[in-house]
Amino acid sequence: MNWRRVVMRSMLVHVKKHQNLLKEFDLMIGDAPPPCHVIVSELLELPRIGIAPAYVMRFGQDLSKASYIPDLFSPNGYNMNFMGRVKNVLYLLLSMSSMKLIVNERYMELNREFDIMPERPFQDSLDMAEMVLIMGHFALEYPQPILPATKLVGPLTVKPPNPLPRDLEQFVNGAGDKGMILFSLGTLGDSVLQKHQVEMLANVLGRLEQRIIWRLKRYIPEDLSSNIKVVRWIPQNDLLAHNSTKAFISHTGHNSLYEAAFYGVPLVCVPLFADQYSNCQQAQAVGMGIGVDIKTATGDGIYQSIKRIINEPSFKGNATRISRLLRDSPRTSVQQAADWIEYVHRHKGAKHLRPEVYNLYWYQHYLLDVIAFLAIALIAFCIAIRMLFRLLCNICVKSSKVSHSTKQD
């Protein structure tokens, strides 16, 4: 049995047991993915606000955007050619099918088990959110039209930096003008790297002039270079905000991408799975990152990528430009999110922002019924014109024959 379904089922049992108490709340705020909160909000009959990472704007998107917005799992970037658009549509259809047939069906099973609106498709339940707060910004995302109840508020994990722990502060200060490089592949990064890859990376980092703070919890090579400090946990926000940070070697998870961009730190992207490949493409597209495939990269290749990020001013310049765009708001991301949450709470929902598109069938949404009607009407008109023309021709021919016969007589 899927572990996520086990956890969700346990939570629903608990919620159902205390639902009378929980129904006293006015509003539910849910983080997705996964969208477990959707079922809970329907069980409690509470209005819901969703909070989602920016990459959801690139996953299972509207078909009308497929011509210029690459799908999350598509290898495409900006300026897709014809074959790129063909591939993008195929990736989009695959994403939509997997969501409907696999992901959504698992949640529908829970709906049926707990008798929570079992007749409603789960996608319709997802679309019932009063508002969706996107933790993204068009400085990094593909520009596109969004619905009125979708609000881009920016990164919510960025916060005012705190002083570094004493040991890290001393290590960073010892770097001098050469600066420091932060290296973290996220929560699951250690489980993906093989022993020989870790040793290769240790060798590469030891050749650099900068000091390295490396988040590593599993295998740690012996005889690490003196410029490398391995720690099990890092205050990532505080280190990225530090003036000595020259680059960030990252798996390019959503939060890491936006935190680096907010503080203007260029990236060496080492994507491992899921949205990280698309995030890596975004960093490269705006000119603040270089992508590295850890499966095929050599030590020299990684070394040269790091040296380019540090020595070529364009990467730092583009990262600084993105940082200015992310910061150019009178309200912080957290304040904007709070403003919209209070707005929905004050008005007991945001139904006035819900477009009619959610009430249309897919063929109505894409005007296929209208196109079919107009096509049939045009064909019927053309047939009628053709028949009328043939009728007039026949009349003219008969009239000509009668006239010719009269003259002969």
C-alpha cells in the first residue's frame, strides 16, 4: 500500500473523530503537493486556500499554454520550434493523464471510503479552492496569464538572516577575499549520491581556492581538504545572505532556487529528480546558473563549471538583477500571503474571483462545440451556394435552349 495513502487515511480517521471541534474554524490553509488538505477541507466543509510552489504553473497546465510554456517534465526551454511544441503537447498530455488516472484516482478512493463527496471528480475538488497562493515570481517563471484567484506572492521561506553559529562564522571569515561556496543537495541528496561520486566531488572541491561548506550526512570521505567543512545541517538562508558567499552548488529544489535568487547568488545546478530539472532550466534561462548532470559529469567538468560561475561576471550580474526584481515590492512575500489570507477570511471566501471556466466541459472551454457549429454552418452554406449555382446554371441552360429553339422556328 502506498505510504502517502496510509498517512492520509490515518489523518482522515483522526479528523473525522474530532470533526465537530474542527468545524469551528473559519478557514483552512493547505500546502501542496500532495493535496491531502483538499479532502480534509471537504470533510469539514471549510473554505480553503492552497499554497503551492511555482512549478505547479508548469505541470498539467492548460492546453492553450502548451505552445509557449514548457511542461514541468519537458526538456524544452524558451522559444520552442515546431517539434519542440509537438513534444511539449505530448508531455502535457502524459502529465494530465497521469494526474487523472493515477494521482487523482488514489484520492478518489479515499473520498469513496470516507463518503466525502464520492460523486465529485477530484480535479473538481482541487478547483474549489477560494484562492491559490503561488510561492513564485515572474522574474524566474515563464510569463503567462493567470486566473484572478491565483496570486504570486514570491518565496515564503526567505526570512531576515540571523548571525551564523560561531564555528561557521569563523570558517567563513577565514576565507578572506576568496569567499565561500555553499554546497547542499537537499534532504534526499545524500541518498542519491554514490560513494565514488562523493569522492569525486570532494576531490573537485579541494582544488578550489574558496572555502566550502558542504551539507553531507552519510558517507564522508577521509582526508578532506582543509578548505572543506562538512556539516549535517546548514542555516541555508543565513549562509546565502552572507556577503562572502560566491556560489551555491544545489540540487535546485524550489526553495533553494528562490532563496539563491533572492540573495543574488549564482548557481551550479545539480538536479536529481522531479521538478529540479525544470528549475535548473529556469536558472540557466535567466543566466544565473549552469547545469551539471551528476550521472555523466567528470571531475574536470564540474570544476570548470564552478570556476565559470565564480569568474564570469555575467552570472553574478544576472543573479543580482533577479534579486532586485524579487525584492521590488512594498510588502514581503509573507506579508502579501497574509494580506490575501485575511482578505478571504474577511469576505468569507472569494467566489467573486472564480471564473466561469470551472463550470464548462473541456470541449466548451476550448470552443470545440462552437468551432464545430461554425464549420458545419460554413459547409452547409457552401453546399447551399453550390446547389444554388447549379440551379441557376440549369435554369440558364434551359432558357438558352428554349430561346435557341424559338429562333429556329
